[in-house]
Amino acid sequence: MEPTEPRLITSVERGVATVVIANPAKRNAMTTAMWRSLPELLERLAADPSVRALVLTGAGNTFCAGADISALREGAETAQGLAVAAEEALAAFPLPTLAAVRGYCVGGGGQLAAACDLRFAEEGASFGVTPAKLGIVYPSSSTRRLVSLVGPATAKHLLFSGELIGTERALRTGLVDEVLPAGGLDGRVEEYAGVLASRSLLTQAAAKEFATGRTDRDAHWAAEARGGGDTAEGVAAFLERRAPRFTWTPGATG
């Protein structure tokens, strides 16, 4: 039975944590309580040694239609602050993250999708950044993240107009990484998330940090590579023509 109470549903299977945004009565809009609970939920999943990748998606045929507008009546600044905190927690999640998008991915839903490392979408999905329709100033951190994905021109188009774009333009501009035909999203996400979970977390963690522009951590990651064992295991597995069994986790080398 489809859940009726707004909530975030989590599960872990074969190294992949899945977080489902579930508020079906409002196209999976994020309530204040949902925004508030996401950082703590992510912290728990990051500390779970069985988790090696995370998928964020929406219940049913919608990813997330944004923030629950009723929360704005309680205070736009408070609601926006909670949304930014949740977005930043997702962006800082230490493992690979993948947004699986079908239907509407709008407003706060777009913030969450952009905070993931990768975005796969089903044909027919719609993307929009809509604060101009409400007279809201979009957060600077969210704006910079959007610009880094799609470039200044497309970011301005989305922010200035609040108009929705389809998967073809989203793919062309870099907002999404893959577009799947109807019925093909779940299988592709499961397959790709399995690939992520099987790869070296050492490589992924370093690449994720380097991709943010940090230039002061080369020595740290070199030391992690020397003491972590993944490099030796990867080379041995290649020479022995078998699947590698990577074991590095954050903090494993002290």
C-alpha cells in the first residue's frame, strides 16, 4: 500500500542505500519535518559499513515537486534554511550518490537532485527551478551548484523564468547524465548502483573531494592509498582475472 503520511523511506540492499521521498498527496513535496530529518538520516547511512552507494528517488511517478508551500507560511527563511541544510548534507555525503528521477523534479526537488553526484531520468521527466514564481531569493550555494552543472546561461534561464525543461534539454545541458525510456529507469539504476557499490570506495572518495576543487589533499589521499590495501587488491584481482574485493572505508587507515 502506498504510504499516506509524508516521510522518507530508507532501505539497504547489496551495499546500496535507497532513500524514497514519499508524500503522494502533494507529489512528494518535502515538508518541514522531512527537510529536518534528512541530514540525520544521511549521517546514519554514512556510518553504516554495509552502505557503499546511495540512491535518492521519489515514490510513484514523481521525484519531488519541491517544498511543501504550506511550510513557507510558517516562515520562508526558516523553510529555506532547512532545505539548504539538507541539500548540503546530501552534497557532503561521503559515498557516491545517484538521483533517480521520474515525473516532476522541481524547486526543492531540483536542489536535492543537483546535490547528488549523478542524475538518471526517465523520459518525460520535467525539471524546474521555480523561486521566481514565488518571489523567493534562491540560495547562493544552490545557485552556484546549479551553475556548475549547467553553466551560467541555462542556470539563468531556469532561475529567471521558472519554466520547466524536459529530459532532452536536461541531458544536453548536463543537468542529467542519462535518460532512460519509460520502464527502464529502475533496472538501469539498480545495475549502475551495483557497479558503484563494487568499485573502490577509496578511488570514489578521493575523486569526489577533488571534484569540489580542493587542491590541498593530495598527500592525504596518497597516504590513504598506501595504507588502505585497495590498490594492491585491484592489481592482484586484475592479474588473477577475478572480481576485486575492495575493503577501504573512511577512517580505515587511521
